[in-house]
Amino acid sequence: MSHRITVASAGAALIVAGRRIRRSALGGARVGPITHAVIHHARSPVAVAHTTKAAQTGTVP
């Protein structure tokens, strides 16, 4: 999946990747493996957007 995104990024102005709240044992925020790969291999700028619980469940507070 990340390979397809990085190939498609060649013609993109910006790639936006989502990130769920995930904390490491050291207390820092983390991203998943796909977002991590896209950050390092995309051929365009990457914005990582924080995903809220409401967005994950489809409900609005």
C-alpha cells in the first residue's frame, strides 16, 4: 500500500496521511507503518493529520 502512495506522490502537490492517537512507552506520539513509509519515501510534501475519535466512529460530538 505505501508503495502505491509513494509512486502516486510524484504528481501530487501534497500528501495528507492520517494518524490515530498512539503513544509509545516513552510518551511520544507515534505513526503507523504506512504513514511512516510515506513520510520517508514520498516525492512530495507530506502532512500528517491527527484523527479524532469522532472521525474514527463517524459520530460528531
